Amino acid sequence: MVTLAFKVAFLDITWVDLADITLVAILLYQVYKMIRGSLAVNIFLGILSLYLIYLVVRAAQMELLATILGQFMGVGVLAMIILFQPELRKFLLVIGRSTELNRDFFKSLANWSNRFHDDFDVHSLIESIKTMKATRTGALIVFSRDSELKFYVETGDPLDAEVNKRLIISIFGKNSPLHDGAVIIYKGRIKAARCVLPVSENDHLPAHFGLRHRSAIGMSEVTDTLVLAISEETGRLILARNGKFLRSLKLRQVEQKILEYLHREEPEKWDAMPVETEASEPQEVKG
């Protein structure tokens, strides 16, 4: 028997109802927080408002209007899947990464996967980053530890080559036919170059961020990757992870973040990391 919590007018409110309302409120808030700053938030608020109107109309027994809105709500789930495909993908990815089963599973495979990452020549990569920063060579590099990212690899030119300084610099050279787009590194090898990445729709990014930086952040929003971008205008770099970005990092800090990501030693949330503010880097960052 469900215990009655309190009574409001003709409504009997139970503890189960309170728990139900609380969980729905938390779910809606998390969804809103995830899509906040993107164009999807307006669509989400519009659909939510329309659903609340439908509930009021149905409670008022306005049969004709309730029938019309009910037909719309009948296809609402399918419409939301189509409209919110990137957001749903991101939401499911966040849930999958936050489950205890997922963490335990990957921890059990850590030693197996690290044998690939141990072969990764991170020092050669850092040397190439140092050179590209000094020469103001634009670059976009995606690091993936769990997925081959076939969808994004297929948008570029396959290489399947070992990571080394000369190759990285050659790819992103201004006269190279491969310099546009991103390089994807998986299991210590360059899988492809000139790859097309999704662009972030976050309206709260610094206004001076160009396409390269927005692509880095956008890729980190929809995939479990670490993305590095170097500005062609200033030679400054950012690291993007889970839709967050770090900048004004020294090369040893960049190397540390890459190794932490590959060996699963990074902080669980980049929210807790010292994310730089726009004021700390007033120079223009394009690319």
C-alpha cells in the first residue's frame, strides 16, 4: 500500500509521486544542461511547452484540440529522434561512460589496450607540435583509445602509418593536399588524414574561435576522444575533451594530458580541471 504524503485540493500526493516528479525534473535538467548553448535548446523548450499544453487540454476535456495534439504527440518520439540525433548520441555516450559497469570493464582491459599505447611515440608528436606552433602551422589531431572512428576515417584519406615528426609536419604543411581537415590517431597509428569533423554549435564559445577550434570541440562533444587544435593565425593550441577545452598549456602539460587520456588516468570530469577563460587569451585565434 502506497503511503499518502499530503493532499492538494482533489489530488492525493504520495511519496511515489514525489519521487517520480523529482526524477523527471532531474532528467529534464540534465537534458537541458547538455543541449544548453546549442540550437537544439529552442526546439526542446518548444516541444516541452507543447506537451504541457496537451496535458492541460486533455485534463480540461477539450476533446477536439486534445485529439489534434494527441496525433502530433503520437509521432513526437520519432520526430525527436530525428531532430535530436546528435544530442541523443551524446546523451547515451555520457550515460555509457558514467556507468560503473563500463568503468570496470575498461579497467579490466586497461593492460591489454595499453600495449598498443605504449608503442605510441608521444615525444615525436610533441616535437612536431612544437615545430607547428613555432611556424604557425594549423593542425587538428584526434586521439581515440577505444574506437577506430570509421565514420570519420572514411571522410578522409586512409594512411595507417606510424606517428613520427616528419610525417605529421608534412601532412599539415600549408602546401600539402592533406593539410585541410583532421588527422585521426588510433592505437598509436595515424589511421587517416584530411578527415571531416562535426562543428560545435555551442554559442558560448569565444567569438574568436575559428572553424578548426570549433571542430575540435564539436568532435569531443559527440565522441570519447581527445582533440588537439593549433591555430594557423597565432600558433596557439587547445585541447578539447567532452565539449570542454584547455588552452595556454605548456608542451609538457600537453604531453601529460595526452598520456593521461591514453592510459585512462585523466580526471573523470574536465569540469574540475582548470579550464582557461576567454580573458586569459585575448589574442585572436582563428583557424
